[in-house]
Amino acid sequence: MSGPPPGIPERRDSPDPESTAPRKRVHSRLERSLRAVGGTIIVASFAFLTGLLVFDRVYMPSFTRRAGDVEVPDLSNLNRQQAEAILARNRLKLSIVAEVFDAAVPRGFVIQQDPEPGRPVRAGRPVHVTLSLGEEFANVPELFGESLRGARLLLDRAGLRAGAIGRVTTSETGPGLIVSAEPPFGSVVPRGTAVNLLVCAVSEADAFVMPDLVGRDAQGAQRDLEALGFRVVVEGPGSNFARIEEQVPLPGARVVRGQNIVLRVAGRLIQ
């Protein structure tokens, strides 16, 4: 066998730096060329897609428009008569599909249309529109003698809302009840309008401390309370001469003239 003598390492030829340099330069030029080609492809693809989109949106409708097609006109800011006239000139018809309230658009004017303006359609076809009913109005309900809570409920049902609350001492109605409103009852106002309310205030002469009536006969207590202007309800199986076992409001509570007072009686008579 041929080879180096024992003990002597085999000599290996090392690569020549001058021979590998051209390979590196070729590899570098190849990488740059590939990157340039990739960038060109990306730019060309983007330009192609942009051109295709422009062609589809701008030029394609003119090629695909059939004979006898017309362009839908813009009907915004037109009333019904004006819309009908311009559609007739373009050999189209008006079709009213809905009427809705819109405070921003005057009554009778077009809010929406279908098909949209500029679209080619067959001559003679209808263009569907929604017309405005203008601003929605509501009547201020009768609130005299209502409690503040009841007045708010009535206003809410009418599409209105409670505004400022004022108070006045008067004998026209009971304490805590509505005396008047502004705008007045029966007024026609835009929906959502705030209605200011005037409420009957409780004067010191109308305020009392609830006495302890437990143990008294119901008839006598009812007579005394009604003389002061209270509304008395007697509940229970006994007669008016029966003894009071429970009262609402409780003793010591503040009560006002015109307030309801409930007296619950026992089933046995006072001896």
C-alpha cells in the first residue's frame, strides 16, 4: 500500500484563496440579481392590480352598459315633484317605499334612494326612495293635579321630558301636585322638548305631626282628620266604632294637608 510512512501525518492541500474569490463574487452578484428581480415582480404585480381595479370601476361599466340603459340621477335635496320630473327626463319612474321622521331633512324631500346615483339601469325601471316626514311633533298632555312622578310618566309616553321644576304655594291643588306647565297643556311642540313644571309647595300651615291614634275609635279619629283636610281610609272587619290597632303614617311622622291616612281597626267594639 502506498501512503506516508508511519508516524508522518498525511499532507492535505489547503484551498487556494485566489481560486475561491471568483466564486464569492459570482454568488454575491447572483443574490443581488435575484433581489432586483423579486422587487420588480412585486412592483409589477401592484401596478397590474391597481390598473385592473381602475379598469373595473371606471372603464368596465361603459363597455358592459347595454343598449337602452340610462344612468340613475342624484335625487338628494329634491322634493317628490322634483324627483319625479328628473326621473321622467331620464326615462325612469319614482317609487316611494317609506316615509320617516327626520328633523334634518324638510318634509317631502328625499332621504335615501336605490339604486344609488350614477348606476346604469334599464330604462323604465323604478327608483325606490324614502321621503322625510320632517320633524316629529307631540302634544303636551294634561298634567294639572298629577303628582310629579305621574307627570314624568305622562311626558315620557308623549315623547317629551320634564324640564325645570318650580314650586309655588297655592290653594288650586294639593301639595306636591302639578299646578301648571310651560309650554302649556295642549301645546304642539317638537318631540323631545323639555316641559317645565310648576308644583304646589307645602306651606307650614299645611304641615302637621301625625298623632298617635292607636286605641281610639275609628269614627271619631276619621272625623277629626277629615276636618283638617286629610283623606282617611278605614280598613278592617269592625265598624266605625271599632278600636284603631294600626295607623299609616306612624305617630310622629310629618304629614301634609290632603295626604291619605290609613286606619286599620279590630273586629271588636270599644267598651
